[in-house]
Amino acid sequence: MKIDNGSFTTDFFIIGFSDFPYLQGPLFAIFLLIYLITLGGNLLIVALICQDSHLHSPMYFFLANLSFIDVTFTTTIFPKMLVNFFGQNPRISMKECFIQLYFFMAMVCAEFLLLTVMAYDRYVAICNPLRYTVIMNKVVCSQLSTGALMFSFMEPIPHTVMISALSFCGSHRINHFFCDITALMKISCTSTRSIEMLIYAIGSVVGMFSLILILISYIYIILAILKIQSVEGRSKAFSTCASHLSVVILFYGSLIVMYLRPPSMYSLSQNKIFALLYCAVVPLFNPLIYSLKNKELRDTLLNARRKCAKQ
């Protein structure tokens, strides 16, 4: 990796939130709290689903997978970001940076695909309830989950290889709080047009195709719900989708604004704010949304608390 004066370096410098030195302490405390709550909330959901046999259904199986992805997602970014709050010149090696970029993109892709699979699960449950257990059996659920993860770990390879082949200029200062692909392209000395085209192409195929499948699923779900005669039945059917729909809107909304804008509209300061939405807010809110809106999960949590109180 060559810089413009002919010397070589293997480090990047993460600017993070150093533009606000007087906020370093409060920001560290806030992000540490967010990270700990995210880890605790998502791991608690995984533990509850594994422990309670009543939750051994496809919907909760995919929810446990989503929580695992959120834990991996935040752990890819937050520990290094928190350490950097205490560094005068926060560094990240070239190898660490590209590994972080790879796992970040893999987890984003995994969340895209898993949210699509969860939409299909809700479609089958509401539109074809009599055959739900046959269609969404354990083998199919495992295949869908494994296939989504396998594709997600393959999808970032071309991005990572192309980024690692770029030359970077000057001080190697990344104006972000992690090794984001747009921030890395900003400090490249060479043309990034091919990478931008790849982002739009794969983003359209994976992100937009997934979104279209989710929208189609929900069109059929809404039509099926409208055919239900009782208000209570309609309310119960929609409640099973409300948590998933809330997560989809939050996750897709922040990513579309972040990455599917023309390069001329990129603002690194704005990018940090949008990045916080899907790096911090979405993984933090996922367990909260599902816990608050899902009665079975809420009841399991209350039962677990009662058991702990009796011991």
C-alpha cells in the first residue's frame, strides 16, 4: 500500500469523533452502554429461544439467527472504536482494516437475506397456515439459514479484494469510526469507479431484490389479513409481523440513504450519523422491538425472571 511520497505504511488512522474532543468521555460512555445492552439483549434472546421448547419454531429460530448476526455485527466495530477513544492517533493496521470491512459487509448482507427469509416465514404462516409446519420444517429452515450465511461470506470478497488493491494517499486518515468502504474510497489515489459500480450492482441485486421479495410477501400477507372476518383475528395476525416490519423499515431505510446515493452527495459527517443508525441503533432495537411486541417471548422472559427470583 503506497502513499504519495514514495514511502510505505501499513496503518490507517481512524478519525472517529475526534472533531468533538470535549465529547470524547460522554461518547465513550454512551457507546459502551449501547454495546453492552446490545450484547446482553441479543444474547438473552438466543438463550431464551434455546432454553424454552415453546419457542422452538421457525420464527424464533430465525430470530435467534438474527440476534447472533447483530452480536457479530456490533463486535466487528464497537471494541476497536471504543479503544480508539483513548488513542492520540488511533491506528488500525491494513490487515485489521480489511478484515473489519469484510466482516462488516458480510453481516450487512446476512441481515438483508435473513430479513427476507423471515418475511417468507411470515408469508407461509399467515397465507398457508395449514401447511406451515410441512413447508417450514427443520431441514428447510436450516438450509435457508445456512444458505444465507454462506452467500453472505462470499459476497464481500470482490469488494475487499478491489479495495485492498487501491493506493492510498497522504496521512491515511479515515474520516469515520470504522473501515467503511465509502471512507476508504475517499482517501484513494486511484480511480474507484469500478468499485462504485460494483457497490451499485451488488447493492441492487442483494439489497433491492431482497426488499422487493419482502414487499411482495407483505402484499400477500396484507391481502390475507384483510380476508379475516374478526377484528381480533386480524389484529393477532398483524401482530406476528409488526416486529419484523419495524426492523425492516429501520434497517433498509438507513442503508438505502447511506449507500444508494450518488457519490457527489456523500458527506462523511452525515455518513457517520447514518452509520450509527444501522451499526448501533438497529442491533440495539431489534431485541427491544421483538421483546415488546411479541407476547410469547415476553412471557418467556417474565417466567425466566420469576425462576431467578425464587432461587
